[in-house]
Amino acid sequence: MNVGFDQKKAASNVMKHGVSFEEAATCLLDPLASVREDPDARGEQRLFLLRMCYEGRLLTVCYALCADETIRLISARKATKKEEKIMRKEYDFSRAKRAVDVPHLVKLQADSGGKTRITMRVDSGVLAAFKACAELSGGSYQTMMNEALKQFALELTLADVVRETIRGELHST
């Protein structure tokens, strides 16, 4: 499953709505997104997706599901307060499905590596420690945090995880 778009349309969308299609595509990877069909679409299946993008903006993304299993982005925009009220009347998401119930989005999410983007608050000291370890090892602090959470889920202590991560990084250099 691929995501595609017309380059001219993408540039026009940034100028008109201030949202890049790259940013909009991140909404497609969120299993909690709300999706509904566009009842006014003619000639192709068009859908609206409502979700927070990775930058924390609430976006409405319009896209088409093409015959070759490509998701073609059509438009993406951030609603103002006034537009949000109008949008709620115009676009009824009360019967929308979650992305986990929409087969083409489930496939896209699986193809993207099985990770879900989340936002969470961590103590400044914890973040600083992971960033320092990542800088020493030349790795990514987010990957290290993900590994620590995986190990925690497997009931290992954080100290064991950090110790093993540092050992692994030291042996690989």
C-alpha cells in the first residue's frame, strides 16, 4: 500500500491551507483516526479522515482509494474554530469508523513497520538520560526508549535494559 499525490496539488495545498501532504500522510498511520466516506464523491471512492497529525494539529484529510491500492491525497487542512463548528455540521463523523476497522489503512499501517506514533510526557531528567546515552552510542534516543519499554513489557528492570543497551552499543563500536 502506497501513498501518492500530485506535486502541483501538494504545493497548492500548502499555499492554500498551510498543510503539507507529508504531514497529512502521518494521520493515515494512526489507528485511532476517524474515517468516513464522502457521500458527494462521484466517479471514485473518496474518504475523509479526521485525526491529530504528528505536529499536534487536528487535520481533516481527504483522499481517494485507487484501484492499484494507492492512497491518493487530495487535500488536507486544519480547521479554525469557526470552520470546525461548520465542519461538524457539514461532515458528520458520528458514524465514522476507526482506522483499525478500515482494511486499506490497516494494511498501510502494517507496511509502515508496525509502529504507532504517540505523544507522551516524560520527566526532563529521563529524556536527558536517554539523549545522553544515544549521543554516546550514536543511536537514536527514541529507539532506546522504545527498546526500554519493550523490555519493561517483558518484565525486565529499566536498569537491566539500560545496562544491556549500553553493553550492546559498546561492543558494536
